Amino acid sequence: MEDIRLLVINPGSTSTKIAVFDNENIIFEETLRHSVDELSKYEKIYDQYEFRKDIILKSLDKNNIDIKSLKAVVGRGGLLKPIEGGTYEVNEEMLKDLERGFLGEHASNLGGILAYEISKEIGGKSFIVDPVVVDEMQDVARISGIKAIERKSIFHALNQKAVARRHARTLGKKYENLNLIVVHLGGGISVGAHRKGKVIDVSNALDGEGPFSPERTGGLPVGDLIKLCYSGKYTHEEVKKMIKGNGGLVSYLNTNDAREVCERISNGDKYAELVYYAMAYQVAKEVGACAAVLKGQVDGILLTGGIAHDKLFTSWIEDRVNFISQVYIYPGEDELTALAEGGLRVLREEEAAKQYI
Ligand SMILES: Nc1ncnc2c1ncn2[C@@H]1O[C@H](COP(=O)(O)OP(=O)(O)OP(=O)(O)O)[C@@H](O)[C@H]1O
Ligand SMILES: CCCC(=O)O
């Protein structure tokens, strides 16, 4: 089989993670961190793209990776129009939507743009894989309860799908033949019902649904939220920040770092324990909801993301949901590998690249 060298790019709010793969093997990886000062110069996320591209190219150069040796560049996809999961070739329509942020501003909007711009220099191809807007929801899941608002599928699709595929492989089965509930426990939390390879319902991790998380509120009592919005005390931006950024653990405990919360708990902080336990309790409730979506036919419950490293937290969830199905733990995330695998599937013609329209 022909050797394929790929650059993969995962832009986050304060860093850009990059890696170079020779086939499935990672030969170089770096997290390029960006200070608040560096990024605050830019009004919009799109405006950061030249700055981040420059840093990526310098890092490759410093580490003796000739960009001419790359066959393709794969980036994490952002807030595009809702699309089904898979690998998409970056095209003009996608670049336009990433630039304007079709569903809003998110660092991952830069993934496809950076991939395209770098691949242009080498005459190679550029792709995105399983962006945060992967939408495979069944119609009934779209009904919110008010006609003016439709529920949206915005979640950690890249990691949820990669972990689900990896789990299927370890069982010697196909992802498309399993029913799984996948929980991503990161700065944001999403819980997805995967039915035979499609995420038919999921808690929107960006927009006030599901459990609270280190930085986000999850679902809130709506009447009280309305009162708060109209109290005259807060601007639109301040309320948005309260829900996304200053919600969850940050609101109760003034930190988004679950490790710090664990430390406080082991030092006897009962309030920290109550709040942290509440987060596990809300996750377990959402898993229960997904079990109902899957009509109880659940082949496994997978816990992933940074907080899945914490055995206390995962044991609290497991204790409440193991009556539904066995719980499997895949700590951390491996989004760089998931991006490379998505690119390789297409370059090896195991899968056709999807077209964004
Ligand atoms: N060993 C650990 N024990 C407990 N919590 C941990 C551990 N390692 C990481 N975390 C927590 O995981 C959270 C971050 O998870 P992760 O790195 O998956 O999120 P992210 O990539 O920043 O955000 P997102 O996953 O929402 O995109 C933080 O609260 C961090 O403290
Ligand atoms: C919605 C998935 C990505 C994030 O948590 O920001």
C-alpha cells in the first residue's frame, strides 16, 4: 500500500493542536498555545487564521517536516450547516460558511480554512472529518416544544464517533451494527444515542441542553432564565457568557478544572463534592434519556473525554446507569488520530469524500 503523509489540525479556543501522520503512525505532534494577548487582537475567530497558519508552518519547518511531503491536510470542522457524519472535502461553499460561522463562532471553524490554505501550497487535498454539526437526528428529536425553535445537533461528534468505532473494533464488531450511548466529558459535555452508526439524538453541548459541565450550564429552569435576561442587570453578551464559559463548575466552584475539584474533595470540601456529584447525577439522567431513545436496546455505555480519567466521577455515573448496559471507559480524547483516520479512509478509497453543499 502506498505511504500517505498527512498533516492534521485541531484548533481550540486557546491552542492549535497539530500532528503529522505517516499512514496510522504519528511522527510529530505539537500543541501550539496562544496567549489571551495574542488572540485578543482579533475581533473575529476567522481573523486569527493567518496568525495560526504562520505558527503551524514555522513549527513544521523547525521540526524538519517538509510540507511538500504531505499528501493532504485534515482539519477539525466547525459550525457549518447541519450535515451527516463522515469526511468532507473542503470546497468553496464550506469555506464561505466557515468564514461567516454559519451556526456561530467556534475555534473549530478555522480547521477547514487552515487545512485548505496549507494544502493549496502543496497542491494537495484538504478535508474535514465529523465536525461539531454532524446531524443524524431522527425527526422526532428535533421537536423542542415551541414551533419557533428547533433542537440542533451540536456535539463532540469527532471524539464520540471515533471512540464508538474504536469500541466496536475491540469487540470485533461494526459500529454500524451496535447501539451505543456515548458520553463526552470535557470542558463541555455531550451525551449521544448512537443507533447502528447514526447519532439519532444528542444533548446540544453548546447551547444549554443536557447536563452541566465544567464551563457550561446545560439545561436551565427556563422561567428563571427569562427573569434573569429581563432583569436589566446583564447584557446579551453577559448572559451568553454565563451559560457558556462561566456556567457549571466555574459558576459554583470558580474553576473549570475537574482535577482541582477532586483535590478539594479529597481535602474534605463537602460543597465541592455535592456540585461535582450533581454533574455526574445529571450525566446519568441524560444517559437514561438516551436509553429510552434506544428503547432499552443498548449494547454499551462509553465514557470518554478528560474527566473520564477520574475514577470517582465515572463510578458515580456507573452506579446509576449500569442497570441499562455495561459501562466502558475511554479516558481522554484522540481527535488528532480520528482526523487522520478519516482522511486515510478517503485517500485509500475505502470511503468516498462527501461534498458539502
Ligand atoms: N486526570 C483527570 N482527572 C479529572 N479530571 C481531568 C483529568 N484530566 C483532565 N481532566 C478534566 O477534563 C476537563 C477537560 O477535558 P477535555 O480536555 O476533554 O476538554 P477540552 O478539550 O478542553 O474541551 P471539550 O472536550 O469540551 O472540547 C477539565 O475539567 C480537566 O480538569
Ligand atoms: C460542541 C462541541 C465542542 C465544544 O465543546 O466546544
